[in-house]
Amino acid sequence: MPQTNKETKNSQSLRKLGNSLKELHQSLEITLAGKIEDIMANPQEWAEDIAEDKVMKEGMPRYLKAKTLGENFAREITS
């Protein structure tokens, strides 16, 4: 098996991380729902509901996955 130097290994790890984060970002899809009349009646409540539903339920798992990918990358380049 050919030997790879540290710089090549780090570059490969960075490319792998970049591709993983790109896939994670591209699969993010947030749709906003609601009737405009309901939204205009109480926009703050609507925004809080959207934030709780979309960001916390869909965004948080993505954040955790991105964090894990970053931590794994850091381990790879420091070992």
C-alpha cells in the first residue's frame, strides 16, 4: 500500500468533510406553511411555531451531524 504524507492525508480528509457537509446542506428543505390571514393576525406566534417545528426538529439533527463530522475531521488530521 502506498504511503501518504500528512499533507495529502489532511487534504483528503478536508475534501471528505466538504463533500459530507455539502450533501447535508443540499438535503435541507424548509417549507413555510400557513394562510396569510392567520400569519398577519399574529406573526410572532407563527414565527415561533415555524422556528420550533422546522429549526428544532429538522435543523438540530443536522447541526449535530455537522458537529460530529467536524469533530471526526479534527481527529483525523491530528492523529
